[in-house]
Amino acid sequence: MGLVFLGTVCWYFLIKPHDYQIAFKTKALPGTINQMVKSWLDSQDDTKFLGQTSVEDFSYEIVHNDSVFKYQWHINKASDSISQVKVYVSNDVNSLKNRMSVLFSRTPFKIRSEHTVMEAMKRIKEHLDMFRVTVVGEEPLKPTYYAYTSLRTAQRQKAGGMMKDYNFLSSVLVQNKIELNGPPFVAVENWDVENDSLQFKFCFPIIRPDTLPKIKNISFGQLHDRKAIKAVYNGNYITSDRAWYHLMHYAAQHNLNVEPKPIEIFYSNPNMGGDELKWKAEVFMPLLGEGN
């Protein structure tokens, strides 16, 4: 018994890689939690993203009163609708002191850590009321010709890239007398989860003219018909990627092999404002081995 106690003490004070653990559950998929926490922390002062190995495992550094805290976020699915979140907090300068003090009292380290995580919980809960995702199931992508610009952004900056190119792309096509043929869409070419970045095309469907003009910074392509799974997203297009995680979850549940290159078709004009829950996007995740 004494050896077990001594081993536990040594592990707690000398080996355990964090000083304090905070856990909570929330009705959200891991990807939604990942992106929401990042968006919130990036809007705060004195924060630094340290990296991630997956959407379930990422780290941030936050400065509290000239003291640097490291928050490691680990997310696991508790059920189909619930995620278990564990946040491991450490402060290398006062690590031994923190581990001792949190056992017996509510120290500034413990209070600050809990406040940060509770604020994140609040933001996640609020965010879940701001969008809806309805997975439809298998539905084919329809073919179309399109004009596009190429963009590379952080995942949570996708909408900013679209807004930057919207007026340029639409006005240049009109000036060149190219007839538009449907709502704009995004076609992701590379979803780099580890580095949290995207390479994608921002596209306008067109009726293909006999001769395609050469236009600086605009290219042309063709979307082929292929099988896919589809979701309908309602909410601000800044967070339309929440539908990606629902589609990936659906694919895993139904043993479907998908290519993680989502395509989003936008039916509402954000410039018109209005109730964001009435904004609509159709989001497709192509099935592997089902066309080109």
C-alpha cells in the first residue's frame, strides 16, 4: 500500500504532464468544438495557437497577468450527440506549486483556469443556437462549368476569402459577357486538418461560351457529376464548415468512404442581411470511387 501511495505521489508531482484538469460535456461534434474554441481564443488578447494533431487534440498558450498558461484540449465522442472535453492546464514556472495548491484551495491559478474554460463552454453553447445542419444522405453532385479564383486560408477564414473575391469575380465575368448559371460555390481542393488550413476554389457556375477568354487571376473548370452525401446548412456562412463534420460523422456511421473535399453551394446573399438561420447552403462530401 505504501509503495502504491508513494508511486501515486511521484506521478502526480513529478511525471503528470499537466497541473490541473477541467472536464465538461457538450452537445456538439469535436470539429465544431475545435473551430469554435479557436475562433473565440483568436479574438482574445495574448493568445497563441500552438498546433494540433487532429480536431480532437489541440493546444493554446494564454498569458494571464504576465504568467503563461498552456491549455491542451482533448475531445472524445461520448455518444452520437455528446462530446467529452478535457482541458489540461499547466504553467511551467510554478508547476510544482500549482499541483500542490489546487489540491487544497481555490488559488488564482485554479480560478483563472476554470474561468477560461467556463467562458469557452458558454461560447460553444451560444454558438450551437446560431446554426442548423440537416444531413440528407446520398445525393449526386450536378455537373457544371465554372469560373473560379484560387484561395488558401485558415479554415475559419474561408468566408473572408470568399467575400474578398466575390465582387471581383462576378463583375469581371459580367464585363466579359459570360452568362452566370447558378449560385456561387466553394470547391475544397485540400483540407489540411493538422495545419488547420484550406486550399479551395471560389466558383461561379457559367454557361460555357464557344471560346473562353483569358482573364488575369480567373480560371475555368468543370464540375463532373458524381455521387456524394449531402447536408443542408442554415446559418452564417462563416461557420458553414460545421456541416463538414456532420457529413464525416454520417459517413463513419454508414461505413461510407468519402473524399474530404467538400463542396458548398450558397443560395443566400449575406449582403442582404436578415435572419441568418434562414440563410441556406447545400454541402456535399464526394464518395470515393464514385466518378471524377
